[in-house]
Amino acid sequence: MPRNISTVTRKGQVTIPIDIRRKLGIHEGDQVEFSTVDDIVQVRPVENGGMRTSGGHSDAPDGNVVERISGMLSRYAKPSMTEEERYLAEEAAIAAGWTERERRYLEQRAEPGE
């Protein structure tokens, strides 16, 4: 079994290796619970009444674009939208996704203390 090693950032964050995320069905936006037994740290996905917290599909690839866009659209969609309303909702969802990606990128590049 290959070793899964991750480096702790200055903020105390680590990346859960992809094969472990896939095995546990953990996707972006999911919550995980940490616990310790002696000197062993355990990580497990948090479930809410038997449902995944992000509503992701465990068989979907990590970061599935269709799933992410669909989730973003659900915030803007309303029943029986016209073609123009749907187009505007899609544009707003795409813009929101890019804005979030840029925020995370800038946050990662920020120097300590900024």
C-alpha cells in the first residue's frame, strides 16, 4: 500500500490525498470530522441524517464540472424559467464560480499577516 503523505501549511491545513477522498466519497464542500485515538488521527466524512453534506455523488469524479455548475445553478434557478432567464442564471452561476476560484487563489498567494 502506498504511503499517503501531506505537508501541514502554516495555517495548519493539509490536503487529503485523492485516493483517500475517493475511497471515503469526500468532495469539495463536504465536512469531515477529526478524532484521535492515542497518537492516531482519524478523519471521516460528516453525514447529516444519512445524507452527504454537499449532496455530491460518490461515483462522480472529484471536482466534476457538471455537478458543480448544477449546484451553482440551483441557487439562481426558478421553476419555468424563460430561455433568457435561464441564460442569465447560467452566466451568474459561472461568474460566481470564477469569483470564488479567484478569491481562493489570492488567499493562497497572500503573505502572512496581510
